[in-house]
Amino acid sequence: MTLTVGMITVDTLQPMPLATWWAEALGGRIIQENEGFFVVVSLEEGAPLLAFQQVDDPTPGKNRIHLDLTTEDRETEVERLIAAGATKIADREMPGFGWVTLADPDGNQFCVAGRHEAEGTFD
């Protein structure tokens, strides 16, 4: 049996604004709104969907699962995401690899690394 990631779902008090933010940040589009309580974002062909689900009480504290994003130009993308409403948490580094931890407008943390840096860590 083989499993595939089909969708990554984020709990939030307000799904539509957060789904819109992530769709714009990742160049995706909203494909389902479900009356605003479960909003689905489609990314590039073959990529998992992102979903944003309305809950009355999101889990407090640091999220236990987060997205690791890669890009050709980490600095430019980090600046773009901050200008769009992300918050910079920290610059991180280990030998031969650096990344930036950010938080989306709801406080969900995610990381951005250079594509070539990230590829080198999985050899």
C-alpha cells in the first residue's frame, strides 16, 4: 500500500482570510469555499491541496506540523512574505544549511529555505 499526501489542513478561527493569504503567498487559487467553514486552495499540478478549517478553539502554542517551503531566492521571498503580513520568527542555521522561520497572519509557523540548500540536505 502506498500513501500520498492529498491535503494539508490548518485549523483557524477565520478560514477565508487565511486561505486567501496562503493562496496569494504560494501562487495558488481557492477552489472550494464551502460557505466559509472549509476553504480549499489548489497549488501547482500534483501538489497537495491546502485546506483551512474553521474551529471554535485552535490548538494553543506552537503548531506541531509546519510547511517547509523552498525558493530560488530566499531573501526576496522572505521580504515579500513579510510585506504581505507574515512575521519573522528567526534566522536559523546549521552547517551548510540556513533557513528563516516565519509565521502566517494566524501565527502558524513555517520555514523558507533556498531550493539548492534544501536539496543538499536530503542526499
